[in-house]
Amino acid sequence: MALRFGIEEEYFVVDPRSRHVAPRAGPVVARAAETLGDRASTELVCFLAEAKTPPCDDLDKLTEQIHGMRATMADAARAEGLMLVATGTPVLGELLPAPISPGPRYADSLATYRALDDEQCICSCHVHVEMPDRDRAVQVSNHLRPWLPTLLAMTANSPFWAGRDTGHACWRAMSWARWPVAGPPPLFTSLAHYDELVGTLLGCGALMDMATVFWDVRPSARLPTLEIRLADVALTTEDAALFAALVRALAQVALAAVEEGTPAPAPPQEMLRAAYWLAARDGLGGRGLDLSTGRPAGFADLAAAMIAHARPALDDSGDTDLVEAGLARLLADGTGADRQRRAHRRRGRLSDVVDAAALGLARPPTVG
């Protein structure tokens, strides 16, 4: 039986005339909340608006929810004279220091993390997958670790930062890596090991609270779910649905392995970090590390191997054809980062990139 899952996305609020980020997420979220309720929210930085789907039991329902959520958020932005843009990093605008949203929690965050908050201008996509309990969620996290760099390469959608090409496909991951508890999670021997480590990080002040456990895979502190949070916000609904389908399938295969007592692969953390950097720099068209052998391998081949690994769960949920077609599409048309760069090359205008990534069309634009 397929696991229930949901998705949350962050978007940049942008002035449609200048195409610069605009610190006006509050009014957009307030208007969207008339339809979405608490599934629309503000974030730490006033440039960002967030929305989430309810839990879904199949991909068609989730895709409908993503599409409707994006349309509602885009309509709310338009009603405020603004637009929302689905890029992992801001393409244009004055960013530093970032305008911090009001409220005591954000004030505490600024006091704790200081200039890290000043530069926290990134938009990501998080997939939540239901788990039987927190113990198995931690064990599933262990099994997912080798696939994280490949997922990062497939979802890269942040090549530009404030008017320049960074040379990376996923600059968001590079910016995010500076935080004290971020990036690929460690290998945990048990739930008790996880809780002990998190307790130590809380005690020394590296974490403000449980919500600032920012590893790219983390069990919920409140619910029996696992959150996979390594991806850039997707350029299109289609890209977001592909990521969610793959994540759920990998989690389901991992859960079966846990219940069978299969040990988790244990690639060294330094190899995992190197594979992350390669994925962030070059995306799906680049070369990374096969973490099972320690040898170089193309991310396209690693993605095919990942889908083969996930195939039992994909077959079970009926998502195999969609995921295989999605990978073929990414290999042919490029990731979001590739499509952003193509939009820029046409006329050399970054405003074209912003327009190509804007939410709100019945079918999001294919930049190709």
C-alpha cells in the first residue's frame, strides 16, 4: 500500500515591473489564506511566501493539489499587484540584509543566527512522507542518504543570484550549507542516537529549537512523518510532482528494507558532501559519485539506477511510467536550472528568467 505524502513550496514575491524581489509576502499570504487557510504562510524573510498541500494517497490527487495551490497563490499575488516566482534563489533584487518578518520567533532567530538570517533568501520544496513511527522514520532516513545527491541534481533550479550566474545549477544548496545543522544527515544507529545528538546540538546553542533541525532528511518532532527537504522549489507543477513521486517511492522501498532488517548503506559523510557539491555545481548533466563504489559516475546514470531501485514501489503506486517519462523529459529538456539559463540566453535579459519562472498559467511555461 502506497504511503500518504504531501508537499510544501516556497516562492519569491516579485515586483512585476522591475522583476526584483519585493518584501510584501504578508498581504499575499493573507489573501491566499482566504482559500487555503493555514496552508498558506509567511517565512523568515519578507520576500518569501509558502504554501502546502494536504496529505494525499496518490500522485494524481497530489498533482491537482499542487496545481490548485500554485494557482491560488498566484491569484493572490496578482490581486496585490505582485507576482510569485518559482526559483530556488532570487534572480534580481537588492537582498542584503534581507528584510525579516515581524514576530518574536523571527527576532529570536536573528539573534541566534545573525548574518545567516540576513542572507536567507532561498526557496525550497519539501516532501512529507507518512511513516509508521519515528523510530522507522530515522531508519528510513539512513537508507535514503546515498540517493540524496542524485535527487539534488535532478531538482536543481537556482543558477542565478541577484543579477549574476553563479556557475552552479543549485546555488541554494551552497548557501544553505553554511548553517550549523544542514545538508545530508548523519547515519544514525537508532532513534535514541538521533534524539541524543539533537539534544546535544540544542544544549550547545547550535539549534534554536526542534524546528531548526535543517538536515535534508528529518523525522517530524510531532508527527510520524519523514520530511525530505533538499530540493529547490520546482519550476513547474510537473517537476514538483516528479520529485514527490520519486521521494515517496524511495521511502517506501527503504521502509520495506528496514522491516526486513536490511542494513542501511553507510557512505562516509565526506563522500556524501563531495557528491552534494558536484550535484549542486553541475546538475543532472554532470558527473558525480556512485556512493556504493566510490567511483565517478554521471548523474543521468545514477538517476536511472535510482529509478530502478525505486521501481517496486513505483509499480505498486502506478507511478512508474510517469517517473520514467519525467526523467526522459529532464534529460531532453534540462532541469529547471538549464531552462532558466536558456531563457536568459535568448536575449541576455534576466527579466526573461523571472517571467519564465512566474506562477499562474494554466500550464506552467516550458522554457525551451
